[in-house]
Amino acid sequence: MIQIRPIENRDNSALAHIVQHSLKAYQLDIPGTAYFDPELSNLSQYYQSSSKRQYFVASTDNGDILGGNGIAEYDAKNRIAELQKLYLPQLSS
């Protein structure tokens, strides 16, 4: 069964790997993409630093990280948020 939960510090490395591996697979490991995002290696700290941000992790019952998805403020004045860093690698069958 898949578990969905808020990000924790222990998830940073696995999520950074998933994001970078996913982008590289499509030759998108280029400047201007999440591949070079300065927060990528510390996603938990970034999303936990504001009550207007949240990141959810999908994991297996035994704790293997499958991917994740963030939501954060985009235009606070107009109360607009954006979906961020939605990465779920292709699972082998």
C-alpha cells in the first residue's frame, strides 16, 4: 500500500535523486529547471519554513520513497498558490 505523508528531513536525499533522475531522463538537466534548484537538497527545510507551504511524500509500506508533490504560495496578495515539484518516477512492472 502507498502512504502519503508530509515531508521529513530524512526524505531530502531520495527526493533530490528522484527529481534529478527524472529530469535527466528527458534531457532537462539544464539551468533554469528544478535540477539546479538551490532548495533541492533541503526540500524539507524549505517547505517547513513557511505555514503557506507543504510537501507530501508518497512511500511504500517499507519506507521506500516513490515521489512527492509540493504546494506553496505564489502570489500572496491574491491568495494564489502553485503546485510544485511533482515527481513520480516510472515504476517498473
